[in-house]
Amino acid sequence: MLALTLEEFMVELNEGSIKNVGPTNKSATVKLFDVESAEAREFGDKRLKLVFEDDEGNEIQVSLFPEDVYKLLEDVEALEDDSPVFE
């Protein structure tokens, strides 16, 4: 399931074209639940791309620098010791 929240979002639809309306203060939050597959691959010369997909075909791609991936791995390792998720 993909949940998408858009803040301060307004667009104009005119003859099939979408155009931004108003200031550029828009933001979005995306959540993907019930992930069926996850993979990591190279993205350009300096980043990794993490790709997550659910059984409905919704997909989220996130590009990170290696140091951010290592920080994420450290967070998971810390959870292994303290979280009931890993019991």
C-alpha cells in the first residue's frame, strides 16, 4: 500500500498539461507498506539506489551516498540488540 501526503499542493490542469500554481513551498511524504521486494544497486558514480516495491507494483526509489547507507546499517544493528522486532 502506498500512502502519499502532499502539503500546500495546487496544480493547474489545462489541456492535458499540469502546471504548478502558487508558491514553491510544496512538500510530500511517501510511505510504502507491505514491501515485497527490496534491492540496492549503483546509481551514478557516487551513490547507491535502494528500490522498494509492494505486491501492487508501487515503487519507491531512494538514492544515498555510501556514508548514509553505513549509518542506516548501524541503526539496524543497534535495533537488533534492543528491539523486539528481531526476537
